Amino acid sequence: MTDSLRGRVAIVGAADTEVGKVPHMTPMQLCADAILRALADAGLTKDDVDGLVTCNSMAEPYMYHAEATAEYLQIFPRFCIGVGAGGGTTFSILHHAASAIVSGMCNTVVVAMADSLRTGMTRERAMVTQSSSGHTQFESPYGPTVPALYALIARAHMDTYGTRPEHFASVAVTCRKHAALNETAQMREPITVEDVLNSRLIADPLRLLDCSLVSDGGAAIVLTSAERAADFPHPPVYMLGFGEGYGHEHISQAHSLTESAAGIAGARACEMAGVTPREMDFAQLYDCFTPVVLLELEDLGFCAKGEGGGFAASGAIELGGALPINTHGGLLSHCHPGNPGSMFALTESVSQLRGKAGARQVSGAELGLLHAQGGILSSHTTLILGSEATL
Amino acid sequence: MSYKLGKHLPPVNGESAPYWEGCKQGELRLQQCPSCSHIQFYPRLLCTKCSGRGLSWIAASGAGRVKSFTIVRRAVSEAYEPDVPYVIALIELAEGPTMMSNIVSCDPETVEMNMSVRVTFDPWTEEISMPLFEPA
């Protein structure tokens, strides 16, 4: 059964809203804008949508967000669900949406996520809301920020494998380099390893430039069955593999601080797709904080355990390297509106596999791996996408 | 680190009440399974090892070691600002389980991986004493 979804569902529309500081739009407007843009990309109208997936907005929460979005747009889907698993949400729900299409529950699913963490909330409210990922009795009273929770992982990786702050910094430098080629990115000014190491400490060893952005923005994609996918304006991008892995929810309950359930998720996705990490033309790896990328490179099998730092610093993860990552600039430099963050890795991958990524196009890109995680290295989903040539 | 209005007070419930009652009495309590002797934190309905019920409470020694830590330079909210820089650490207790806490009574810059620590209690309110750790 592990190959049951391979190549059976495709992305036929994808679009981002304006990102960064977007004070002139509400989170619901961003969500609706993303949906309309993705539908236009697919050559569809809102009346064609019979499946809708959204995630809640922190700045403007609804009790039932997907249903509220359907009402706002006046669409009447057969499958409608709002999801919440942090950054891992975006790809885990694609697994479920694809299953809904294959099982006949619906034909055309729009997945749309948007939020306004930058201008829709005060800094204090944004910090407190996000740090509520700590256990309310046994973590949050101690005052951990989200960077502090990830810093515990960074410190353990340094202690176990000799990873150095300049290794973390190389991830930030790479993402900024790629963002410089992306005119929609929030931060495009090139930075150096020294800039990262000289930026102020937030939670040792993490510095300001090791931390992702706080942004407004949204994105949406349109999914349909492979049988119908040929009838759309753009070449379909096929979903070849999905894999999920869950290790813990709260970091104080993690069985390991240096090895994550990304390994399980990645292995499951590769098994379904029938591919190995070595075959990937690019990867979009969840980069809420720079050390997370090193763990993902290792756990997903792109390099040996403990060697993520050296691999990243070698230039292998840059455009032109063995495994270009976060070709749009990632959460570190493109944008990070919270839970919708991974959507931009998805829309970027669609551009790459359509061969339409402009100055940052990975030459001959046919196969890509996307990984997202939520909580504090807690819930993991790997997604493998490919062009028609990979079917 | 005494309680200031606005700090995140733990919402005690029926499951955790014996733990917080212990803290109030200066005792760090953990659950132990009567069937398989597994010791766990945080408190739960079931033993996570054998799924047995009817867990009992034991007093931990209060000794542990620093499994990982960070020094927070930017507080999570205004209520925590007077404490900056403060240490968030994962403490592996001598009995096995890991818990999060602050390390106090020392210069944050002197905290090290694997450092031995012992529990101390900081009364935040009449009901809540927070278990914190200091160098052993």
C-alpha cells in the first residue's frame, strides 16, 4: 500500500501573495488573495473548488477557520478542514488532501494558508503566542522563548558533534544569497558568516541572524487527480511520496536532542516515491532556525550524522552545489508568517519543477524533496515532488 | 526569581496537584509504576512503559545534570525582563526523567553541559512553588 498515492495527485496551480510587511491586508484577505491567485494560475474559478484546507491565523483566529474561509469566499466544498500542527501542517495535510482526491471524496482541493504576524500583532503578543508551544505547566512558566527552545537543540548538537556557530551561520548566508535572487523576498541584502556571528545573541548560541523572519503573507496551491492534471495551463507537478514522523510535542520530552523524527518521515517518503536522497535536484528544508537545517540534512540522509555543519559550510547547499536548498530564501530570508511558512517552499518547488524560477532556477530540476516540521523538532512531514519525467 | 504579575503561572489540575503540592512542601515528586517500577515525568494517567495504571508518587533526590541549556537574552514577555539574562535548561534527573527548569544562584555564563545541579524551590504564590535548579 505504500505506493498507493505515488504520482496519483498533482499540483496544477500555485501562487503567493505579497509577503513581508503587508499592513494593508488582513489575514483573511491574504488567504482569499492567495486562493484567487492560485486558482487563476490553474485557470479555474472559485466555483470549481470542492475541497478546502486552511490553517488558523494567530493574528485573526477563527474557531473554525476553513469553514469561515469558505463562507468568506462563498464556496461550498465537500471537504473542508482547518489544520494545526505548526510548520509541519502544510505538508502533512497534503498527504490527507491527496488521499481525499484518490478516494473520490473530492476533485479539486485548494490548500491555502496566510497570517499577519508582522503587522497584525504587537511584538509581545506574537512572541507570547508562539511560545505557547511550550508545555503550559512544565515549560512555559520558566520563560522559554521559541529561539530558546531551539537553542537547546543547537547546544546539544555542538556538544555531541563539535558543530560550531559558523556552521549554523553558513545556512543563514546561503538562504540570504538565494533570497537576493528572488525579488519577492523580504530580506535580500547579502550577509556574511561574520555578519551572523556579530549579530546580537538572542538565546545562546543562537544570534539574531540565525532566527527566521517575522512576516505577513500567504500562499495557496490547487491539487487534482493525475488523470485531470493534463488539462491545465501549466505542466503538472506530481506528488511522488509522503512520509510523516512524530517523536514528541514538547522538547523536554524528546527522546533525543540531536536526532529527530525527520529520519522516519524522510525514509517513508522516499520509500513511497521509490527514490533516494542522493537523486534530489534540490531540497526545501524547514529553516525556522539555522541548526534545524543541519539536523534535517543529517536525518534525511543527505550527509552522515554529525556532519551537517561541514556539509552546509562546504557550499553544497548553495545554487550550483550538490544539493541546493531553500532556493527562494527560506523562512530565514524569504518570509515566515508562522504556520503558513512551508507553503512558500511548496510554491517555490512548483516554480522550480515548471522550470520557471528565473535567476534561481536549478538547471534541469525534475525531482525535489521538501521537509517541514512543527512544534520544537516535533512533528515531521517529508514530501517528494517531481515533474512528468519522474513518473 | 520571585513571582511578578504577568509571569506564566502553571495551571494546576487534578492530575498534577500532587506534584505541585510536593513543590510547596519542598519535595520534587515523580510518578512510579507499581507494576514495572518505571519512573516518569510529567504526571500521566498511564505508565508510558507498560501502560499500567495506578501510578504512585515518590520523592526524587533533587539531583540532576544539565543535558542542554541556553541563556535567554531577550525575554519572552515583560514579566520576565527583570530576569534577563536567564538560563533555560533541560535537567536529567538522577531517577531518569528529564525536566525543563531555570538554573539560578550562579552567573549564567558559568553554566556548562553535564554540570551537576540540585533542586531548589522558589515560592511564586501561596499555592505555587517553582522547582528551580542551582549548581550542586
